[in-house]
Amino acid sequence: MTWPTAQGVYRLGDMPVQKGGAIRDAKIVWKTHGTLNAARDNVILYPCSYSAQHPGMEFLIGPDGILDPSRWFIVIPNMFSNGLSSGAATTPDWPAIVTFYDLVHAQKRLLNDVFGISKLAGVYGFSMGAGQAYHWAALHPEMVARAFIACGSARTAVHNQVFLRSLLATLETAPEHLGGGHFSREPRASLKAFGTIYASWALSQDFYRAGLYKTVLGAPDLDTFLRTDWEERYYTLRAANLYAQAVTWLHGDIADNSLYHGDLTKALNAIEAQMILLPGSTDLYFRVADNADELPHLKRGVLKPIESPWGHRAGNPNPALLPAEFAHVRAAVRESLDTN
């Protein structure tokens, strides 16, 4: 079955950012699935996760998928520094910090100017996409009816920050690093280390203990899995972009703005959306406990952990590989969207 799609580039001009500086000639590359209805109220925003681009996110979209384009108008805004939208690797004088606040601000302009959208039936996000969904719900409570938080949190936890600092340090110690996340050329040795570090966090101890990299993913041994699934992937990405997005993630905090002045409880209390919290039971970044702590402060929050040995990856489940995890997330999303 096919459905309408469209894609384009939205140009924001020189865009000032929250922590100082500006993105020169900023642009967002976007893609849509489905048809916008006459009331312009059947919209689901689907922001990107770390280093993801829209082609790698579309497997969740379909009549039998998590997001149904026969009913919803699904908008994917490619995140800054993902290799398609404006990014640190290709933009002079990239700001030291681009925040989730900045991402949401740019996406709101995209929705208003290109599509005339002022209401969102939902924001669906995984990982950094979930961080953007949380920020949308807090920064624009009047716009967002639902937010689906798949392996994400309202504020980047301290242990999560330690992981991100290890990634940044790996890039900063490269001989090619010029300072501030800029590089004279791609630091291949550091990118290899970067991928190996990521592999130790993105998948759980249970995943490795059970040997799922062999029995499910088909790798003959651990060395091959780390090389083909992690190291070689990061060789294709730009270090400056990886650095910039990690900085964004590091500073994730829905209360870090002039609305809430750092008061996380106040920010959570202000959310009007139905919040569907979908942490992975073995996720090492975004723990179930993080969402459990947020839940009492939400007006309409539901906690539905994904039971899985696949760690963080359980929150972005390919139905061919993780059918139970896919079914869990799909059921939670469909149940909410079917409720007025």
C-alpha cells in the first residue's frame, strides 16, 4: 500500500540560538507522510534521534506500523547536524551549544510557515527524538495533545551525561581536533573508538550475555559485530556533527528556559498533553526510574516500560527483529491516538 509523501527544504535565515550565537542560513530538510486534513489537526510530528536521518526512520510508518499515514499527517524534521539539515560540519561558526529549545523553535516555524499547523495530535520521538517531544509538550502545552516518549526523559540524567562526556572526550583527544568540536579532517581512529563506546551502551548486558548479536543479528563473532554494526557506521558520519548533537543531548532539560528557570517540577506540571512514557527495561541511557520520577508531576502521564533485553534499541523496534517490542510500542501509541 502506498500513501502521499512530500519533501522539501525550509530556510530560516540566520537563526539566533538560546545559549548565544546563531546558525547561519539555517535550514531544515523535511519529509511528510499522509495527507493534511482540512482542519489541519491530524498532525504527528516525528523528530529525529541521534545521528538519524528521515530515510532510516520511515520503517515505523505504515497502515500496520506505529504511525499510520492513512489517518495521520506525519512530519519528519531532520535534526540540525544530522547530515541533511544545517549542521556543524558544513556551517561556519556553528554555535557552541544548540539546545532542544532551539530545535523546537525551528520546528515550530516550519510547521507554521510551510503547513499552517498550530495544533499537534501528537509528537512521537525515540531517544533524542523523545527529548524533543518532551520539550514540545513543556514549551508549547497549548499545541500538543499527546507526546510519546520512547526511551527518553525530561532532563538528561547525570549518568547519561557521563556517557556523553566520554563520547565528547574521545573526539576531543583526537589529533585532528582543533577545539570546540571542529576538526582538520575526520578522526578515523577516534570514530572507531566512538562506535565501540556506543555499542557498549546502546545494547544491554543481557543482550550480550544472550549472544543476540549472533543468534538474531547474524554476526559470526563479537569482533565482526562491532566492526560492521558500529565502527563502519561511524566512519560514514562527520565528527563535527556527532560532537554537536552530543552537546545538544548533554544539555537536555525541559526547564532550562525563561518559562521555568530550571524548575523541573514546574515544567512537568505545566504539560497539558497526555504523556505516554515508554522506557526500555534494560536501557542504560534513559532508565525506567527517570520516567517513574517524572510521572507524579504530570497531569496525564502513563508509564509503560518495554520489557526487552535489547537495551536502548528496544525503543526503536524493527518489527522483523523485535516483534514483541514493536507490538508493545504500537499498542501504546494506537490506544492513545484512538482516544479523544
